Amino acid sequence: MPAASNPRPLLVAQCAILALVVAVAELAPRPGLAALYLPLLAKQRHAALDWALAHGAALNGPGPLGGLILTAPPTGFAIRAFRDGALAIAIPSILCQPPEARPHG
């Protein structure tokens, strides 16, 4: 009789994949909302940023970690940024409001 296999490593791998998919889905920029463009390679040309600006995105100012905040990034911006050596991270709309406009609670 063969020894029973341990399903635990498979379950751990499935949970890790699920966590990665949820993180990517939550952090991926959505059209119409703000995004943080964070270059990982400082000396590289940022074609994804040029592409986003040519497709309706607008610079909103510097980001907290040396990147740039964009408003209205186009669909596909996160993938282009990643290929360009940068991260494009969604910024929740609550963080984009002026401090006096934020709900208190």
C-alpha cells in the first residue's frame, strides 16, 4: 500500500497564488482613478509613462517615494509600466482628497 501523500504543500501553494492574485487585483491601477508610477530602475527611459500621458493621463505631482502620481491612467498602464521597469500602483480615492474633504471617523 503506497504512503499517503501530504496535501499541505499544495494547499500552501494555492493560498500563496490566491494572495498574489488578490494583491495584484487590488493594487492594479483602474482607469479614471489615480495611480502611483514608481520607477525601479532610475536610469532607464520610461516609455510607459510617455505612453500613459499620450493616452489621456495627467501628472498630478510627485509621489511619496520618488515616483509620480498620475490621474486617469489608461487601461493597460500597469503591464506597460512593469515591462518598463516600474510599478504602477492604484491609489485609493480617499487618499487623493484634500485633508479637509476627507471624512472623519
